[in-house]
Amino acid sequence: MDALLYWVGMAAVAVSALTGVLDSGRKQMDLIGALLVAVATALGGGTVRDLLLDRNVFWVVDQTYLMAALGTGLLTFFVVRSIDLPPKLFLIPDAVGLALFTVIGTQVALQWHTPWLAASLMGVITGVFGGVLRDILCNDVPSVFLKGELYATAAWLGALSLIGLQELGTSPVNAAWAAMGIILVLRLLALRFGLTLPTLGQTR
Amino acid sequence: MDALLYWVGMAAVAVSALTGVLDSGRKQMDLIGALLVAVATALGGGTVRDLLLDRNVFWVVDQTYLMAALGTGLLTFFVVRSIDLPPKLFLIPDAVGLALFTVIGTQVALQWHTPWLAASLMGVITGVFGGVLRDILCNDVPSVFLKGELYATAAWLGALSLIGLQELGTSPVNAAWAAMGIILVLRLLALRFGLTLPTLGQTR
Amino acid sequence: MDALLYWVGMAAVAVSALTGVLDSGRKQMDLIGALLVAVATALGGGTVRDLLLDRNVFWVVDQTYLMAALGTGLLTFFVVRSIDLPPKLFLIPDAVGLALFTVIGTQVALQWHTPWLAASLMGVITGVFGGVLRDILCNDVPSVFLKGELYATAAWLGALSLIGLQELGTSPVNAAWAAMGIILVLRLLALRFGLTLPTLGQTR
């Protein structure tokens, strides 16, 4: 089970790196610039979580994560230069990565005895901060905060469900599956049907 | 006295969260996006201070701060959607928050045996970094650095006064009141009379 | 030797502060805003390295670095207001600073028993993150990631050479000189002949 989680986590890192490279293409970054954006996207969320919890940063301890991010970034860079991949292809792997990162981040925070609301925010940060960092480095407003994505929303509801279900006596493994299901379904429904939350609008 | 400071600090967190929500309204963020910007604005300065000093992050230890930021953010979001509040309404509470955050941040750094100039910068970071983070997330140039605000300037002069007065023998409580007064007065004078510092201008 | 490195490092901090002030001139920042950008540019890379390695932050321990950044920032501000300096004047000192920061950052990470690839990234972060922070604060796409600079590229190749040469038995001092040479030459060749790495282009 632990080995499974480890490799699924690695896959989520790879998918995030891929979205980082795709995004950097809009900004005339060169190969190394694109790779650094890929690394920031893939490892940024977990890094901020580890700094906030005062843990050892995960990719400094085990640089396999860094290798996965760089390898995928490199591969993506050269594939995208020769084949025109539709960006929509990656929305489902990206949603899986969001679900996974959020659940892992929340569980790590709980194990570190973080109070529940702070732990749910750690899950959200682990899930979405890589994408926020990618958008800041590319000088865009972070898309995870924008209307019509339900990105951070899905992550937060998932993190809260994970905590609530365990509080009610569900086993950690079952709660994790349920939370990942909630995040995936919400995110895919948002993409499919354009679900939105209210905004403040351009009122000012 | 400590209990008073605690609750005044909580009020400053709430005011900062409010300005975060108001700002996010210009960028088509949805409810959860706005709440996350509110949390970053309210807790960002103290978080960076705690990371730099290698302390436990304050809102991870006591999530009451997080609840205050989220609760105020939520309330602001729904009030602003129904009533049109003039943004100027919040300039005075915001200046009070700046004064308070700066003084608390400087004192925490001094207690942590930080050398004086670094401690004054910790005060400035605690006071202004939340607003910097808010503006970065909203993809603006941080307003605290811009001409005609005297925002970071007031914070820095206040932090240096706090340290200098204690060095001269003033009690910490009196020095704190004096420093908060200096920050408030400078900030309000800047708003009222448009005081400015020199800029480099568009010379290049 | 250690004393030499200390003061050369201090000079690199000063040069970085100078580029921070020059950049802030394009954004109508006031004096204190420009000084804070200068501090972020000069100390940002080493700060992130120290946070990631869980070391004490270097300028909190020894505030001489902070004084060097502020002093140089202040001087630059007033010199630039009266004399029109060509920005190209600073490209060579800046390249020296890049080489030095990268080598110091990589060596510190190796001493902290960081695995090699992560250590090389620490070198890159120490070398370039100050500039990234400067560009984020000035609301630009970080120039170190852009085509035609070979900035992060030179830093990374230098960091990898430093590690590889030591692995092959070269003394740390000789490896450091070689790595600094590689970074400087690559960066200056890029500036002189417009060397570039491939980009993803505006394909999407």
C-alpha cells in the first residue's frame, strides 16, 4: 500500500511537471526556464506544506521526486515541440494529481498533529500551490482562484471530507478513497457542466 | 495585557482578510479563491516572519487566527455583494492593522535574539508582506512599494523607533504605544496630504 | 581564504541590490519600496536555500549582509537619480555575482548532505532566485527564465560541474574556480553572441 502510494505520488509529480512546461510555452521561456517552472509546479505545493509544518522538505530528502519532475519536463518539452497535443488531454490526469496531492498533504499534516482546519488548508496548499506558483512565475493571475474552475474548492471539500470521515470512525484508507472520489467528481463536473461559485464580480 | 494584545491581533487579522477579499473582487475570483487570497493577506506576513526566525508558524499552532481570517473573509464576501461599501472606509482599520502587525513582528524578532536591523525588517515584513502577497496573487505591482503610500516607510520608521526607544530605556509597553502612534500618524498624514518619498521615476 | 570568500560574497550581495534598485525604477516605487526590492533581490536566493535546507537564515544570523544590501541600495538610488548610468555597465558584475552565489549555494547544500541533483538545484536557486523575486515584485515574467539569457542555464551547468569535478577528485577550491569560470564564460558568451536554448515558442 505504501509503495503504491509512493509511485502514484510520483506519477502526480510527473503530471504537474508536464502542465508547468505546457504553460511556460506561452511566455518565450527557454528549455531551462521551462524545466524550472516544471519543477516549481510539481514540487511547490509539497514544499510549502513541509516548510509550514517544519518538516524536512520531501524532495531534498528523496531526490527521486526531483528526477521525476525534470525527466517528465524534458520529455514534454521535446514532445510538444514536434507534436501538437491538445491541452484538454491533460485535464483528467491533472485532476487525479490534484486529488492525490490534496489527500497526501492533509494526511501528512494530521500525522504532524496539526489542528483540523489548518490541516485541511495544508491539503489545499499541497494540491494547488504548485499551480499558483506556475502562474505567478508566468505572470498570470493564478487560475486555481478564478471563477469556473472549482479547483481549490474541490480540493478543500475533499480535504474536509477526509478529516470528517476519519473523525466519524472511517478507516484512513477508506476516507482517502472517498476524498479522492469527491475531488475528482467535483472537478470533472465543473469542467463538464461549467459549475461555478459566486464571484464578487467587477463591482468596483 | 497579553489577552488584550491577543484579541487586538485577531482584529488586525480580520481587517487584513477583509482587504484581501475586496481586492480579489477586481479579478473574477470565485468565493474560495477570494477566501484563499484573504487568508494569504491576513496570515502571510506573520508566516514569513515565523519561517525566517525558524519558529512554529503561529496559525498552525493556534488555528483561531485562521478561523478569524476565514470568517471575516466569508462575511465580507457576502456583505460586499449586497451593499456597496466605499473602499476608503477601511483605510483607518487597515492602518491600525499595519501598526499592530509591525510592532508585534518586531517584538517577536527581538525576543528571538535577532540583531536590531534584521529585527526591524521582520517588523516590516510582518506588517506589509500580507499585502504584498495579496497583490502578487492578484497580479499587481505590490502597492506598499509604490509612491505616495508611505506604507512600508511608516512601518519601518515605527519598527526602528520601537527598537531605539527600548535601547534608550523606555519600557516595552510604552515603546510599543509610541511606535504604533508613529506608524498610524505617518500613514494617515500620507493619506491626507499625499506625502511622498522620492522615486527613481521613469528615467530608464 | 574564508575571509576572502566572505567579502567577495558581500560584494555579490551589493551588486544584486544595485540591480534591484535599477529595476524598481521602471515601476514608480518610492525610496523604501526600491530598498525593499533591493533587499529581496540581494538576499532572496540565499534565504530560500536556507529555508529549504532548514538552516538558520544567513542574514538573520549576520546582519552585515542586510547592511550591505541596504547601503548599496541607498547609494544606487541617489546616484542613479543624478547620473544616467547605462544598465549594460552592470552586466559583468552581475555575472560575477551569479557565479559566486551559485557556487556558494551548491557548496553549502553539499555540506548539508543534500543529494547531488537537489544540491545543484540549491545552487541554481541561490544564484537566480533573487532575480526571480525582483521580477515578481516588479510584476514581470522572471527574465532568468526567458530565451536568450542563458542565465539559469549557466548557473545549472556550473553547479553540476562543481559537483562532478569534486566527485572526480578535484579539490573543492579548484572545482569552485572551474565552476565560476564556466558560469562566467557561458553567461558572457550568451550576452556577446546571443546564444539561445530552444523554446516552446508561441505554439499554443
